[in-house]
Amino acid sequence: MKNIHVLPTDKPSRLVKQKYDTIDRLCLADMATKRAEYKRFNIHITSDEYIGLSYYLDGSLVRKGVVDDKDYWEVRKDYKKIILTTDQDLIKEGVQAIDDDFLEWFVKNQSCEKIETVKEQYHQFIGMKKIPLKPNYKIIITKEEAKKK
């Protein structure tokens, strides 16, 4: 199932497409570039994880969860938690940024709709207490995938 979502934005983004490009191809540009002929896009990578108070996709709309109730989210299977993004507003709110290596790979492999991610959980020890820190997601790109595209 698809977990890479490319959505248009009116805010600054490195992922752009020329409005008049008949090939419909995304490319990378400087965030400061404000050329009128560019349409800007954000990438959101989602997972089936519990959403709670996190950001999620509702179709093509980005929303923030306001209910921290597992029963509430259990029946909303169509919503997907955003775990990685290029949206600067979401990054400021704590969603992990997509790194430049993946952006460069994605521009070369735009037909890709699903990638594998690994959730790395770290902990901090305060005295004898083990306190979980915010998880870090790692994108897995195999060399074979890149060759297929």
C-alpha cells in the first residue's frame, strides 16, 4: 500500500515542478527561489502507527490529531500517521524531516509509491528510570530498488 504522498503547497519547498512542464516531472530547487513558473510540493511519508495527537493524512488533507484515544483511532483505518515530511510547518511541530539523500533519490525515482522505514527508539536514563525519547525513522533504500526505476 502507498506510503509516499506528494501534495501541492503554496509555501516554500525544495520539491518543485514547472507549471508548463509537459513531462510532469518533479525536481529540486533552492527554498528561497520564488519563481512564478514553479508549482511547489511536499512529500509526506506515512505509517499505520497509532496517530493520537500526531499529524496525519485524511485523503489529501494534512490534519493534527486532537484525540488521544486508541478506540477513536482504531476505526479510522483510512487515516495514516505522517512520520516523515518536507513540510517546514510540520517539522517545526516535531515531525521528522526527510533528508536530502532521499529527496535526491526520489527525484530520480518518482514512480515509487512505497518505501520501507525502520523505527529506531532511543531512551534516556535519569537515575534508574528509563525514559523513551521521540523515535527516529530511517528510510531504507536498496540499490536494487534504485536500479529498477
